[in-house]
Amino acid sequence: MKCTVRWTGQGMSFLAETESGHLTPMDGAPEGGGRNLAPRPMELLLAGAGGCAAYDVVLILQRGRHRVHACEVSLMADRAERDPKVFTRIEMQFVVRGRALDRDAVLRAVELSHEKYCSATAMLSKTAQITHSVDILDEPAI
């Protein structure tokens, strides 16, 4: 996997180009020389962990032929006070919506993501305690 990050020449604004050809802007806070025009790099790291875990959960449920309609993950993180300001705690709150979802299957999908499949949370768990909660919302047939 490759990625190129280029400084835009303006403040603390950077543009990342991924191997798949997608562009993602990043910027710093004003107190750090940025202009607050884009997410911070650490925000993107946290978002990537949420995306990785949600991807796993949806894929596992779909492969199990469960009727999942939506999956949302809210993340709250604490960081170390001193450099490097690594994540020290990450709380992941999943909200999974679907038709007649089996609670055990959803919980198992979240556990499998955490324990086996999610590369992002596996890396972050080296410095952060990662916890999760799950809400399952049933969507009746229309």
C-alpha cells in the first residue's frame, strides 16, 4: 500500500493521495499554524479505525445473510498528554439497523472485527484500551 502526502505550501495544510487515486486534505488547528480547513491527521486515523470496524461488521453480517440496512460507529478517544500524543483510550459505539437482526450475530460480528479482522484497531490497541458497545435497531418491513 502506498500514499503520498504533500504540503500545499499554505500554513499546515497537506494533501494525501492514496494508492487508489483518492485525495484527502488535512489541516492543523490555528494554534498550530493551520487554518482549520480539513480534518487533522489524528482525526483521520480515528475515522479510519471506525471505517475499518464498520466495514468488517457489515461484511460479516452480509456474508451470514443477515438483513443489515445501516451501521454507524461513534468514536470517543483520549490521547496522551505528552508527545507522542498517542491514543490511550478509544470507545466505539456501534448502532446497527436491520430487519430481524439476531443480537448474538451482531455482537459476534463486532467481536470478530475487534479480535481478528480490523487491522486499524489491532494497531491502535498497542497503545489504547479499546472498548465497544452495540445498539441494535429493528426496522420493520414496509
